Amino acid sequence: MTDHENIEPKATIGDLSHETVDEPIAETTRRERSVRKHELNFGDAWDYAPAPESVKVNIDASYGHFINGEFTKVGGGGGGKSFATINPANEQKLAEVALGTAKDVDRAVAAASAALPKWRKLPAKERGKFLFRLARRIQERARELAVLETLDGGKPIKESRDVDIPLVAQHFFYNAGWADKLQYAFPGLGAGGAEPVGVCAQIIPWNFPLLMAAWKIAPALACGNTVVLKPAETTPLTALRLAEICAEIDLPPGVVNIVTGDGSTGAALAAHSGIHKLAFTGSTEVGKKLAKLAAERGDGLRLTLELGGKSPNIIFEDASIDQAIEGIIQGIYFNQGHVCCAGSRLFVQEGIASDVVERLRIRMQSLRVGDPMDKNTDVGAINSKGQLQKIEDYLRIGEEEGAELFRANGRALPDKGYFCAPSFFTGVQQSHRIAQEEIFGPVLAVQTFRTPEEALSRANNTPYGLAAGVWTDKGSKVFEIATKLKAGVIWCNTYNQFDAASPFGGFKESGFGREGGMQGLRAYVRL
Amino acid sequence: MKTITVDRVMADQRAASFTKRSIKTSAKDAGLRLAVAMTDLTTLEGKDSAEKVRSLCAKAIHPEPKDPTIPAVAAICVYPQLVQTAKRALAGSKVHVASVATGFPSGQYPLKVRLDDTKRAVEAGADEIDMVISRGLFLSGQRGKVFDEIAATKEACGSAHLKVILETGELETYDLVRAASDLAIAAGLTEYDFIKTSTGKVQPAATMGVTLVMLEAVRDHYLRTGVKIGVKPAGGIRTAKQALHYLVMVKETLGDDWLTPELFRFGASSLLNDVLMQLGKLRAGGKQYLASYDVTEA
């Protein structure tokens, strides 16, 4: 930059110039980058030594389904197909996992049905005790579960250790407490109280494998239901470990059944006539198919869907900017952006847009991308080859549409495994696909607005409605904007905060039904 | 100057995130050595004696006689009365003498007295002056006066570097910490002058959150002007682990250029002891039991 030393920067941090407002943000940032004199230097003057997680976990060569309290045999005399689950950080096979067939699903549903009468009649406080036991055992085996989650899914050990697994335990603890207090969750009930729905089929995604299992299983069991859960194809291992824990604490056989497999297994489960309730978390595309299927069944199958999102994160010019930057990072790069409520559309008020983009660029230089098992990794591996391909497609599409791409390039990405440098686009138009479609990766679309009304109308202009973020130092603005946003979860001056006591769910094509909190019990009871 | 607001919840969350970094083996060794070199070895007690200061100075030059590769500390920090003693004891070394001044720790004296205090300390040989701002004026909204006082003190320092103590424990909010940081920097601090959290006489003293807010003020000033101001958290940093957390925060907020005693210091009395203990453990391969003793007193 020495050849530009005599040129004064036009707009700089903390000194916000308004002369740039007529230019698209991409133009502004490009120009500023060329005239900036003073760069922070995020090099390796004091590099952190590798800090690999030292806990080793045993992984069997193969896993069967967990049906009626026992693991089925894989391959063997009984035949049956299986598939490999791999570590996305090094592309190595971790284990062979049974591919569930309609027959397997049938056996699992039969086991759940058989277990139902006794389980639902169990005194509520006894059901609660089982859930407390599960929660405690999860805490005791937390490190092992965290390591397994990271190996199978690619998320940084820091996140599985500090976010996923503690929340898993919390969901079991929280719902354990509800088990004998359902009359207070649903006041005004007659003598019958809250009745369980029955056999619950639950199909979960790969972004928070064990946490999604906890979201589904804990309230179902607390309300007296039995469960058949199908974990995602790429991340079955922690659910299978949870099955082990169920057996370990002597949960009655058949109360929790786990059938591994791919989409065909999920389809067989959703179509099974023995289920009374279907809960699905995953893509909007599959969610729509399931809604159609539920309607066609005509048997009153209860359905909750937690689907995709393209959540807006709105930064007003009176926000605390450095903290908003943290919120942006947390919103889109947490868990490699594999978050249904990721803040993937950033709306910045025009007067601070170049400042925010500049600070974001600086902040991203200290994001550490790489080996998920290193305790200092901030952004781990993309969950699968297919997902990496999809993200890369969107990066190409964004550039073809005319948006300007910035990619964090602090350190070289590992040679093996599926990795994607955290990225954002400026100069994004509402019509661009990267502004409309869920990418489910570490890719942010930055747009600007001038007035609160404009921010609202553009933020709501999406088929989705899962989450939103509002950043302002002004309390009245928080409440005004939050009440007008069409989203199930709205975070103010923070993002991606989760708690078992807080309900979660969406509007529009992001699905319906709530999970977590007292509201999350509703889908699992007949009143 | 634009007033910058700081949201406490997210700032604290960010500050806490630095404590999650795992600093092991070679990184730990290098970090701890850096922490030694960044220490302002401090004694600020009414009962301070020339003898204690001389003993501290010997420790400052050779923190660990058993391991000559461990660097000297950055400075000895004393009251003005003991500057000459420290200066003599440190003669021939690169360790600076820092003196608190301006009616430390309260600053509740007429400006003339505070400036005289400063000049005497500089004349006695202080290389660095740690001043306190008038919190009364600042909190009552008379920020222009605070600005003028800092500028006058800067002038009184001559060629000595100035560290401006904000006494963040009395400012309470991050908004005010940020405002005081911006004000001090704008009042004429030049390259390698510092802003400093605390006197150590008020609780809470330095915290990760407060220091982060100050680092961000320094960062923004640098990006705007290219001038590098230093930051010195003081008080409450007692363990090697804490020191490493702060270094992580410096590295990830301001980058490599600030990983030098010229731009980051720890104001501490007992920290050095723990850092040397931990370095001793690393040297022994973590296998040897080391009895705990106060090397700064030894």
C-alpha cells in the first residue's frame, strides 16, 4: 500500500463519511481498500501451537439399529445393507452403519407401540426420573459425546464441547422437570390431564445431530410418548451412543428406538401407519413432501416441521458496532453456517455500511479455519462433500450474479477433508439467488437499507421466517422492529442464543410448531 | 468525535471467548516469556522502602537467575519518591522506571500540584509517567477539562512516555470506558504512550471486558491515524493463565504489532511470580514438583 501513502482515506472507521452513500457498497469498499494506509497485521508472530483434543473414543466397526432396547446385527446372516459414515475433516471412514429398510422401520414402530401402554401409565415422576438419569449420564459422558460429534460431523470441538452437548443435557434436565408438572403447562385440564400422542416418528438433520435428537426425544418422553428416531445419514454416531446410554440407564425397551439410514428410511418411517406424530427438522423441500404425505394419510397424523431459513440480521447505525460484528460472525460462521436460523442476510444501514464491512473483513482475519479436533479451531469442516459442492456452487452463482465476494484467507485450508473459507458477498441485490436461497454454509449476503421501513420490508420479503436479529442501542427501536418482523425467533443485540426453556420454530416456509420451552410440549400431548 | 457505544453483554461474551483458546507447549513458553517482558513490576504501598525497591529492581533485570534466557521485565513502577532509587538500581539495564504521578491514586489535588508531581518524577529520572484522570470532572460531564488536563500532563512529561489511567472501576459502564479512552487518546497521546485501566486501588481493577473496550479504541485510532497507542491492564492479573488470555485478546484484536512491551504491559506485582513458576514447570517438562515461593521477594 506504500504507493498510496499520500492519499487520504475517504471514509474510515469511527469517522463516518457520508459522501459514499450514492455508491453501491461493493464500489465503496473496493475504493477504500485501495487507499487504506494502515493495516492491522494478523500474522504468526505468536502462533498457537496445535491443541488437539486428547480424549479418544471407541467406535465400533459397524452399528445396527437400536430397536426394543437392543442393537440389531449388521450385515451378518440376517443380511441387510449398510453404508459408511465418514469424518468430513479427513474423509476417513469411521464406521459402517445399517441402512434401515421398511422392514426395520416396521420392527421399530412395533417396538415403540408395544412399549407405549406401560410407559404412558408409568407415574409421571418415574418418567421424570428416567429423563434425569439420561441427562446426568449425558453430562458424565459429555467429553466422549463431544469428540464423537466432532469426528462424525466436522464441527469444531470447541462448539460441540461448549454448546451442543451442554444443551443436550439441559434439554433432558428441563423436560425431566416437566414430566410430573404437565397440568401446569396446560392449565384448566379435566381429570384426564394431558395424554400422550402415542408413537412419535422423528427425523433429524446433520447440523446439530445429538442436540436435535434431544430436542425431539426429551419432550416426547416427558409427555409419555414412545419414539422412533432416524438420525441423518452423515451423522448417526452420537444418536447411536445415546441409544447406548438409554440401555445403560435401563430405560424400558422400546421407549426409544433408533433406525439409521438415508432418505428412503425416513420416507418409510413417515409413511408408516403405526405412527401418531411426525416431527421433522431439515430442508423445506423435504418438509413440503412430508406435509403432503401427512395430508394424504388422512388419519390425523400430527406434524411439526422445522425447516430452512434465510434469516435477516439488521444493523442500525446506532448499534454498538464492534458487538454487532460479533453477532454477524456468530450468526453466519457458527457451525460453518450449517444452522437453520443462521443470520445469512445482513442488512446494514447505509451510513455505516462501509464501516461494518471493513470491520467484518478485519475480524475475519482472526477466525481459525481447520482441524475440528483442534481446540482453537473456530470454523471446522463442511459436513459432507455434497454440501461443500452446494456451497461452492452458490459462491460461483453469487459472482456470476454480479456480487463481490470476499473470502477470509488467514491460513491455508487443510488438503484433505471438506473445508470452505468463511465468505461474504457485497453488492447483493434482492433478486440474487444468494439473497433468496438457503446456502447452509459460511456465506453471508450483505445488503444495505436507509430507513427502518425499508429494512423491515426487505427483511420480511422472503418465503422463510425462522429467525432474525436486530442491532441498535435504542430500546424503543428494538421493540418496534421486533414486533414487525415475521420470524419465530428474534434476537436483539445478540444472535444464535439457545436455551431449553425458550421455544424455537418458524413462520411460513420455515415450518410450524415449536420446540423447546413449555410450548415445545404442546406437540406431544392430547388435551 | 463520534460517540461510540459498547454493548456489555456481547463485549463480555467476546472477551470470554479469548479465554477458550488453548495455549500449550511452545506457544505457552513463548507467551509466558512475552508476559515477563511486558510486566511493569509494581510496588505502590505506603510502606515501600528503598530496600524493597532495590530488591525488586534486581528481580526486574534477571527475573530468573537459573534461566538467563528469560527476558527482563519492561519497567519498575513506583511512587515518585522512589524513582531515584530505582533509577540507580537499574542503571546499565534496559528496564524502564515508571512512576505514578498526578496525585496518584485519587488525583484529587489542584492541577498545579499534579503537574509539579509529574515534573519532579520526570526530573528524578522516570522514563514513563502513569497519570490518573480526574474521574470527578469526567463523570460530571466536564470532559473538555479532562482533555486539557491530560494535554497539560503530556506536556509536563517531556520525552517520558505517558500512561493515562482511566480508573475504569469508577467509570462503571463500557460506554464511559470507551469515551474516556477516546478522550485520552485524542488529548495528545503520541506513539507508544498508553491508556491504562486502573490504579489497582479500586475494585474492580482490570478485567478482560474493560481491556477489550480499550484495545478497540486503540485499534480504531490506529486505523484512522496510523499511530500506535499502548494498553496496560493493571490490578487483578495474578496468574500466568490470565496473562495468556490477555495476550490472546491483544493478538486477535490488534494483531502481531502489539505483541511487544512497547505497546502492551501488565501492571502487576504478583503475576511475575506465577509466570516464572509456570516457566519453571515447562522447563522441567511438567514432571518436576516445584515448591511455591515468592520469587519477587526472594
